Amino acid sequence: MSFVLKLTRFFSWLTFLLLVGITVAAIFEDEGWGRQSIAYFFIFSTLAVYAVVGLLSRTADLEEYYLAARQVPGVFNGMATAADWMSAASFLGIAGTLYYSGFEALALLVGWTGGLC
């Protein structure tokens, strides 16, 4: 089985698990669970998924660790870059900068986005 097929299946499973988690949270909310309990459910389930991904992806080869053995296709690499750029820290940082500096701070956002592309 090719690496791209394995990667596609892996991301498909993660997407499926996210949808299952959202469905379970909706069921918990219908059952009367509090917001804090649902938040704890999401935190612990996310940590469990990260732990499983870490265990399944472990490697002893340094090239595979840093470069994924140069097998990751451009689409998946682009998705990872986009996820980094669209992180909560970016959104909060831009919102804070716009609030603090005003409309002129949009130049930062345009330059940042253009520079990333």
C-alpha cells in the first residue's frame, strides 16, 4: 500500500472520529451534561487521539522524524502549513493587533498572508 493511500486513510479516520466526537457531545448535551463535563470530554478525547497518533507514528530514523522520509505529498504539506497559519494564536494575535493599532494594522495581515504564500 502506498504512503499517500495510508495518509489519506489516516486523515479520513481522524475526520470520522471528529464527527463522532461532535455527535457524542450533542448527545451528552441532550442528556443534560454540563458544559464543563463536555469540555473535559473533548480535552481528554483529544489527548487520547494524540497519544494514539504518537504511538502509531513513532520512528527511530532521524530522516523519517524530521522529513517524513520525503514521502509527504504537497497537498498534505499545504494543509499542515495552512493549519499552522490559521491557528488560534494567529487569529487572536491579529484581532489584538487590530484592536490596539486600528485599521492601519490590516497592512500587517496582508503582508503576513502574502509572505506566507
